[in-house]
Amino acid sequence: MERDVFVQLITRKVPKEALDYCIQLYEDQPFQFRLSKKRQSKLGDYRFDPRAKSHTVTVNEDLHPYQFLITYVHEVAHRRVHEQHRNLKPHGLHWKNEFRRLMLPLLRPEVFPNTVLGPLARHMKNPKASTSADPALMIALKQFEANSERSTIASLPLLAEFRFRKRYFRKLEVKRTRALCLDLENKKRYLIPLVAEVDG
């Protein structure tokens, strides 16, 4: 990929205070970079094509700048680890250390607002495979989404009834990253992520 094309894509996606650093990460170990349409299952992706010996990083184009930046660095960490160690667990210790190392220069109030910086710094002590596995960080990031007025399960009080995926539930109990909820129709209990948005 041409550097100019990469710079053009990344410039409008990350906070301007992080732009030079993001470009430097690309220049240090280049890769194909693509913006992807919204994916429900993931925010970004890293792929290595052994035949073409090419590295590709994709990030969902609908992410706000702070979520985009975290996802971009997450995927670049995969690219770096692949260069050094192949056939490792995707989100194992090598990746955690590399992701932490690459994020460290960005953990500043000039890059992230304080409401995100605290939860993000705590997250980076032992980063998860996805930011969605960290409710505190997801809640902090969600305030910057265009549809942030939508309620999450985390924001509902216990015993509140809500609609989720066209079904009606009652929130019974909070268990770390999920809520135990009762389906009001079939009377079964389900664990639903605290960061899930409720309908209507």
C-alpha cells in the first residue's frame, strides 16, 4: 500500500494528537490497511497471507476516533507479534505485552479524554481480546458514539424490564461483565453482556 493512501485513510479516523504515532507504526512495519463496513462480531482484524507474504489490518469505519485508535493499535500489535513469533495464541502473553508497549505512548490526556483515560489505563494492565469484554471501558467509550443516548444493560437498575433483540427481559443480578436476566416469555435465565444496548 502506498504511504500516501494510508495517511489519507488514517488522518480522518484517529485523534489528531495520535496521527504521527499511527503513521510511524505503519512506516516501521508496513501492511495493507483497509476500512471495513460495520461488523457485529469484531471491530478490527489482522490477517497474514502466506502465499503473498502480505499483512492486512482492517478496522471498522463506523468507530469514533478513540475506539478506532485503540482498535488500530490492537491490530498492529498482532502484526508485530506475527513478525516475531508465529503460531502463538492470538491474544496470549506476547500479544498482551506488545499491545501494552504500543499503547503506552498514547495514554495521555492530550490523546484521550479523562473519562476514557482512567478505564483504558486499567484495561491495559491486562488487556482483553476485545474492549467489549471490559464493561468499564466500553461504557466510557460509548458516550462518544453517535447513538450514545441508547441505554445499556449496565445502566438499568436491578429488576428493570427491557426489550433486547425483540424479546422482553428482567434484569436480576450483575455478574462481572454480564447481567443475569429472566426472559419474561419462556421464563429461562440468560447472561447478557452489560454493554449490550436495549431496544427502544
